[in-house]
Amino acid sequence: SNELGFFYAVQYQLFLVHPDSSDAEAHERFLQQILQNILAEIAPLLVQYIWQHQPFNLRYHPEKGDVPAHLGGVTEFGDNVEDEWFIVYLLKHITCTFSDIAAVVYDNDGQFLLIEAAEHLPKWLDPDSSENRVFLYRGELHILPNRTRCGEVGWPRDSVPTVVQALEVLHSHTESCLAKQPIRAALAKRLDGYPDKIQQNFHCAHCYVPAGIAVVLSRRPDLIAPAVSAFYLRDPVDLQACRTFHTFPPDTRVMTSVKFTRCLYAQLQQQRFVPDRRSGFTLPVRSHPQYRAHELGMKLAHGFEILCSKSGQSSSEKEASVSSNPLWRGFLDSLKKNGYFKGELEGSVRYKDLMTSAESFFRQSVTSTHCPAIQNPGQEMLKVSEDTSYSLDDLKNQEAHLPPEDSDAWLDISPQELERLLEERGGRGVSDGTRKTAPDEEVQEEEAGYSLIAVTQGMKNFINAMSSHEGAEIPRSCLAEPFSFDPDAVTSALDGLLGKFDFHNTADASKSSLADAGSELVEEEIQPLDVDLNLVSNLLESLASQAGLAGPASNLLQSLGIHIPPDADQS
């Protein structure tokens, strides 16, 4: 059953390709043993990872309807699509290591693996005919072929096989089900770089934060994600808790190195925010060499304070020890075998920090029976802070030994890089930079401009356009041409505009124009404008209420090829 909700999430299921369903209890024990082996195999990759919202998680699911007993889970990944593709890599790795396992994965868009290879799919394969046909098996993508005649391998496209039927075909005719090489190549290209790409997606930055936050992040680096999200998704009610910082006072700030994912860093870095004067957070001038560290630390502190203000009373229920879980021993042994503890002596401070992270992940991903995300991050922050003693002087002394920051040049993208990415993702050729020149330059400038007539006419065309059962369609005349950024063309256009104004002898020109105005003024007939003032008024009011953010009015106008300039009225 589809468990995906409103949020961006990915669902995955692991099936035994040739299960022995004669004994349900034995089958469950076998799947639980496989679950333990899987966790032991991928544990080193999972513990070091910082998830945007929810971690990768697997649980036993009993047989239900036509779906046999299996291992499965759901992960909400929010804005970080790399979480989704990391999970695809994990599933490929699992099916490659455990040859009797086949994986199914889909998200809110459906079979996104097929979307990635859309240009290479056979014509008969579409969303309606792909159900229960697409599997990751033995580390490769497999698709049940379309059976057009009796005796052929596959399944007819006009009927949907059950999971059991599909697995039987996959097991009996594995070679015939292997996806064509271009399809597999498209998927391999998207996953290129894993598992090394995990480290590449991290970003370390210096942050000037209250000492309590530095201590919490040193023991629980994964808590950076809910803190950034709390700041990123803040509302006026949240900020009331940040008028005075009770939990993380700003007068204890120290410089520390914080590990983000690139997505989390971009979310924190790109938002403009001015703290309340009563908060005690002051920023140096922008030219200060550590301005960015101060700004990032200030934003992080707001996220932490917001979460702690929502933590409520401490839970009276003591968390069950992970050591009592039968899966924990194999999980821990795998971590030790793969060098997770980095040679630290058992009982040392660093060893305890690493063990805390491992236990936290295990508790979220394995033992939790509900949502796999951190249930109460504010409460966990307070608990870590209370359980950890630290010296402010020691933290200040460590400032001189911080590792260097990572460059954030990846935030900026050149026009050439943008062209390359658009070509790769869109599958279209890059423009050669040539452009057609209209015979009448004034007509071209008028078409490029923003006019109320274009707004009203575009809306009328959209409303009057014929729509199908699949939804409203943008009129073909409004569809934009394939995007191509030509810096030379932009420069030429600017030169053309600026060249119309002669800034020399401005005073003389003004006097001359005033002198001739009375004699050469010719009355021109004022042409009526075909403008629906009510429509324009409502559109502009809707745009103003968006306060510069994305919204229905701006999205609709942009899809019609109409770009409204920003509101210059600051009143």
C-alpha cells in the first residue's frame, strides 16, 4: 500500500524473490535475520550520514492482501533530493550483496527510476503499465518485458501482475528482465560517485555559536538538521521564544566547526534574517572577516532555541536500552569491523560521542515503531546538554585548532555550468548563441517588455484554452522556448538600451527640448487600451500579498510566459 503523504518521501520494499511461504512464522524469522544482516552490512554508511528529515529505515511487514511479507520503510527527504538517491544506492548495494532480494522503490511522482531514464524507455512502458514491473535485483534495474504473444517471457501490458507473479517471472527469466543498457546507464550516471559522494555532500563551516550548541553538535551531529529546519520554517510565533535566549545565551558564544549537508548549509546561508534587538545577538560589519561565521551561528542559535522552547516537559519514561535489542549486537560488530570508532579507546570521550551517535541512529531507524524521524529534537538537545559537562575556557582554547572551512563556491554557478546542467537534465542541445534579429527593433523591445495587455490577454487565453481530463494545459503560444543563456546577447541588449541616452551635454539638450516643445508638440490620438482593470487589480493584489515569495499568481503568470517586475513600492 502507498504510505506516501503530502511531503516529499520515498517508499521502498524488499522482497524475497523465491520465498517459502509454507510456514509464516519461519518466513518471518528468516526475514528478521536478513534484516539483521542488511543492517550490519550498511551500518557504517548510515551512521555517518546526516538526513534532511528522516533516516533510511527497514522493518518487517506481514503479508497483506496481494503483497507478501517483506521488509520496507518510508523516508521523508524534504528539499534534499540527494537523500532519495542515496537510498537508491543503498538498495542497489543491498540487492547486489543479497542475491535473493529484489527491491521496489517509488516516490510521490511514482516510478522515478523510469523518469530518470525516460528518453530510453520502450514506447509501451508508461505509468499505467509499469506497476509491479520495475525492480532492483542483483544490483541492476530489471523491467518485466511486455508479452505480446503466448509463450513469450514477460507480462501483458494491459494487465497488472501481482507482486508474487512479478517476482516469479523475475526469478525464472532474470536475463530477459534485465533493463536495456541505455536505461541502466542513465541510472548509473545519476548514482555515479557513491559512496564517496556522501562525503562530498557534506560542508564544514565555522560558526560562532553559544557553547551549549557547540557541545550538543559535537556529540550529536545529526541534530543540525532539525535545527536548520526550525529556523528555515520559522513563523512569528516561533520567534517569540527568541526575544530572550534562556537555553543558549549569546554571551557564551565560541567559534566551532559545524558539519552540514550542502542542502542544509544553503538553506541557512541564503536566508536574510535580522535578529531581535532584545536577543543579545549582534553582528559585526559585513566586511568583517568572520561576519559569515557570526551570521551562521546566530541563525543556528535561533533554530536550537525554537526547538528547545517546543520541547515541553521531559519525558518520564526511560528509553529502553538498545543493547536489549537482538539486532544491536550485529549492528555494533559491523561498526567495529569497518573502523567506525577510528581506533579510539573504549571509554574515551570521542568513543562515547561516536557510540551516542550510533545508538541514536539505531533507536530511530530500527527500534522506533512510529515515525523514524527524531521525535522531540528539542528534548534531545536539552538531554545531551544536561548530560555533558564542559569548560567554556577549554572551548575557547580549541578555537585556535579548528579545521579549515570548506569552500562554498559550489553555491555560485557560471552561465556555462548552467547551460551544461540544463542540457544534461533536459536532454536538449545547447544553443549555439545565435539569435534571430527582428526587422523592427521597436517591436522586439515591446514584445520583451511587461505590459498590462499581455497580462490580461495571457490570462484570457489560459482560461479559454481547452483542458483535458489530466488537468489545465498552458496554451502552446505561451510555452517558452528551450532555455539558453547568452551572456553576449544580454550585454548587447544592455548596451543598446544605455546607448539611447547621451549623458554628455545633458543640460544643453534639456534646454533645447524645452524650447522646441511648444512649437513642435503634436497632439496624438490616445488609443484605448484593451485592459480588464478588475483582473489586473486582483492579480496585482495577489502578487503583493506574496511578499516576493512564490505563490499562485506569480507561478501562473510565469507559466504563461509573463514576468512581472518586483514591487518597487516600499510603503
